[in-house]
Amino acid sequence: MGQIIDGKTLAAEIDKQTMTEVQKLKNQGVEPHLVVVLVGENPASQIYVRNKEKRASKLGIKSTLVTMNADISENELLLKIQELNQTEDVNAILVQMPLPKHIDAFKVTMAIDPRKDVDGFHPVNVGKLFEGKTQHTPIACTPQGIMEMFQKYHIDIQGKRAVVVGRSSIVGKPMAALLLNANATVTLAHSYTKDLAALTKEADILVVATGIAHFIKEDQVKEGAAVIDVGMDRDENGKLTGDVDFENVEKHVSYITPVPKGVGPMTISMLMKQTVNLTKWSI
């Protein structure tokens, strides 16, 4: 049976450290300030934003929500971002995705000042990540949280065979870069990958981010592997589950993340930690 990686407990530890850092900054007369821009009324986005606001408040981080109508023009949104870039007391900017179809998400990401890019999605920051020049550089929060898990549980990465399933800019690509920077031998697999199981069965470290419930089965994992499930899916009964068939895969691996209480809690904790880091780096 694999050891379960407790993301909820680890996230609470990180929050405690973040709270201490926030207090140190406040003692210097500096208050970390996160601004979240929400366009439209996507129900899932509203929940995510509300959770971020709650966590920020709990940790003593100033949080401002800017809401904009779904029918605003792309230019109006870009002007708002420009205004936030120039507002001195704003340290971190996050534009909640997805955006309405008439707005180019890449243009919006490009418009955020890289020094305030709390999501770590700006091409300047992504470029630094792939170059391994990550000092004072924001990095995508979910992959960064996964690296914290490896460190906490003493999961050795160096020289190991790592497979990342899913190539999104939010998880897959930055995850592959972080593993590569940590000296793993990395394969990035996706929907066009032929004979995926042949790759996943070779992986000492397997990170799965496909958005497909129970996509990875027990016969697709290597005995003793460390398996990280980034998925947040619903099964046929509406129950929250992951991309990995946890019940059956757990028996074969050394470490595994559950869903929920695995990777999910880490993402928001890393977002808050990164807000504080951006604040410190700006002083």
C-alpha cells in the first residue's frame, strides 16, 4: 500500500509560514495585496475566487476583487490590467480563467506585469523557468505545490524517470520544466501519445493532469512509483474523484495523492505564498 501524501496538512503548514511572513512585512509597514479580476459570472470561477478571498483574509493578506461584466471589450480589460500594473500598492495580479470567448486570454496574460504575475503564466516568467533561472521568479502554483510535496515526503527526483500526462500551460509544461530542473529524465505525454501505458509503466514519478476521471489504471503504473493526481473530476455517481483509479493503483505504488485533500489544497496555499514573495521581491 502506498503512503498517502496529505496535501491538506502540508498546505496548512505552508499557510502558517506564510502568515508569519505576512506579519513580518506588516511590521515593516508593508501589506501584501492580491487583486483578482473576475470577468463574467462563471459559477466555478466564482467559487474559486471566493476560496482565494477567504484564504487571503485568514492569512492577513489584503485581497481585492475586481468584477467586470462578461460583455466588456478586450480593450477595457487590458486597460484595467494596465491600471493595476501601475498601482504601487498592488503586489500580485490574477485574472481568473476562463475568459469570455471574445477576449484573447494570451493577450491578457501578456498584459500583466511579470513582476506582479502571481500565477506565473507570463512568457517572461515561463522562459526563466525553462532556463532554470527561477530566483525571484513566480512559478505556476500547482506544479510548485507538487514540488513542495516531493520535498516534504523526501521523494528523490534526481536521475529518476518522470512522466507527466497532460501538456497544459497551467500544469503539464511547467511541471515538466520543474522536474527537468531537478535533474529528472522527463517525458511529457498527451492525447497524441502512442502507447501511453508503455511510458507510464516506466515512470518512477507519474504526474497526471488530464481532467478525465480514472484515466490511469493499476496496470499502467510501475510498482513502487510516486503518483501525483492533479485531476478534479466527477464519477458516474457525481462523487469527486481524480484522474487516477486511486483504490486500485494505491496497492502498487510507494506514494500517492488522494482526491480531494491532495494537490488541490496546495494550489491556493502556493498562490498565497507567492503573493507574499512578490511583495518581498518588490521592496
